[in-house]
Amino acid sequence: MRSLLLRRAQIEDLQEMQNLFVETIKTVCINDYNPEQIKIWTSSIENTERWLNRIRDQYVLIADVRGKIAGYGSLRANDYLDLLYVHKDYQRKGIAGLLCDCIEKEAIRRNGTEIQSDVSITARPFFEKKGYTVVKEQKNMIKNVEIVNFKMVKQLNHHKP
């Protein structure tokens, strides 16, 4: 994608990032989670301070296509892939893979030896293709609603090709 620019997130990106988060979950995850689960999951945008802290404290990378956020990913500390979301209109164009690769490279730069993530049912096949393995299935209770995801991990390769 020639018009793709990777850049660090800014506080001004918050609203567009949250909108992308909600719309992506509502459309892309519809076959794996029921409406009640999706409502609970997307309600996490209500914690604005948590989102602002992510932008301030994490390595958040934006995939920008002509001034529009097509996706984003984030690295917390040196070893946790926290966010990885791609806009519903930009699915299957290699953006998630590019973001994931960049997040992993940053983890390596920070001397991380492995990277972990809590991955949705929907995203699990993507992460498996990227070399992540399931450590355990997790049943999270949020506001009395069970949401299943997977703790996944990947060993990072520090050798230069």
C-alpha cells in the first residue's frame, strides 16, 4: 500500500482510535462473539484515562493512509503486545502483519526475549500464522458476561537475517 505511513500515536488520535476500536469489533468479531459480549468489550472506551495512558506510556504505532487511521498496534513495557486493530475497510491488506512486525522489532530493540498478548477468538488464527502459540484459554468475566480470549506468546529472534 503506497500511501501507508507508519507514525507514533499522538493524543489527538484518541477519538479516531477509539472509533476504529469499536467499529472493528462490531463488524469483524461478529461471528465469534455475541452482541452482549461485543457491547461489554467495546464499552472499555469509556475509560478515557486508560486510553490516554496507553498513548502516553506505550509504544503505539499508527498505520496512516492519507490522513486516516487504518490500524494501530502497541507495545507495553518490552514484552506485551497490548493493542492490534485494523479498520474494517482495511482488513486483509497486510496492515496487521506490518504493525505486528514493527511491534516485535521494537520489543527486540528493547531487549525483550518474548512477546505476549491476550488475543481474541477472531485474531487467534492471525497470531498463530505469525508464530505465536497459545499458552492458555482465558474466560474473563466482565460485568457478569464471559468473554473468551487466549494468552499467546512468541519467542523473539535477536539474530539478524
